[in-house]
Amino acid sequence: MRSVKRTVDTTDPRREVWREGLGVAIATSAYGISFGALAVASGLDVWQTCVLSLLMFTGGSQFAFVGVFAAGGVAALPAAIASAGLLGVRNLAYGMRMSPVIGSGFRRRAAATHFTIDESTAVAISQDDPRLARLGFWVTGIGIFLGWNATTLVGALLGDILGDPRQWGLDAAAAAAFLALLWPRLRRRQAVVVGVAAAVVAASLTPALMPGLPVLVAALVAIVVGWFDWFGREAVA
């Protein structure tokens, strides 16, 4: 009688989650160097740049803040804050999705609030086991927080040394970073329509309004289209 050899999967799922979370953290943290350099180039000092990463800690909002502030200076500060706030609203939706994963307890939920970002949510919801989802959330969130703040400091110091950002093309890095974040999401007709319409609105209003306001008006386009779900059913081939 032949003996049947069975292959036993000895892979530790917790180790796999750690590997996935840390991999995402390392890749995401690299963007912190660009943010640090751009923030200093826009007029913030090293200390202000680091505090912004510590307290705001959401890459899209931080790039939006720096981009608007660089264009209009102190006069555009309210618009910069509003732009960053609009992009940060998505984290509220992430918080509702992560609530059952995090579990009960005021301290735990309060701590999780700061680490609820795109990447930590994505790693968490990709896990089938609730315990692994919780582990993925904390590993990714804390890993990115530590890495992002470290690379922000590095970028701020380098940006302060480099001098004029236009000599190195850093003045266009914010737009390039936004395009890199936007491009993978252009999979549906609605996203394409929103992107084109918002760009047209912002470009048309730029000569007439103070820096930052065209971005806010363009954001209303996305809100209206999303609210009424226009062009939301057909996918781009």
C-alpha cells in the first residue's frame, strides 16, 4: 500500500501579515522625503514641516496643504487648510469600516484614529481573519507613521540644503505626486469624468480667484458627481 505524502502549509499567517504591512510601510514612507523637501521649499521651516507630519499624518492632505500654501503664501492659508480637510474626509469613512476590526475600548479607538489611513485600511480589509486584519492595521499604520515622520525630517533637511527648488524641479513634484496617486484609480468612467471636469474648472477659475479657492470649487465637482452617482456604472475598457 502506497503511502500518500501530504504537503502541509507551515506558513505562519501572522508572519505574512507582518511582511505585507512592513512592505507597504517602507514603500509609502519613501514619499515622506518628497513632502519634507516640498514643505521647506514652500516656506515652512524644518520644525513646522515635522509637526505637520506628526499631527496631520495623511499624505494626500499634506501635499494639498503644501501645494496651496506654496502658491499663495500666508494669504492662502485658509484655503490650504480647507483643501487638506476635504481630502481628509475620506478617513471618516475608513474609520467606520475599521470600527469592528479595532474592537471596543476608548483608548484603543482613540489611538486607532490617528493611524486610520488608506494603506492601513487596505491591508486590514485584505485579511479574512479578524485577528489578522487587526494585526495588519496596527503594523501598517504604526510602521508608516514612524517611517513617514523620519523621512519627512530627512526631506526637510535636504530641502533646506538644496536651496531654490526650481533648480531641482521640486516645484513640480507636488503635481507629479498627485498624478501618481490619481492614475491607478482611473479605472471607471466616473473617475475620468471627475478628473477632467475638476481640472477644467480649476484651470478656468485660477486667473480670477485667489490661490487655493479654485481647488475647493473643483472639489465640489467631485462631491456633486459622487452624490448623484453620475457616470458611476460603466467601467473604462
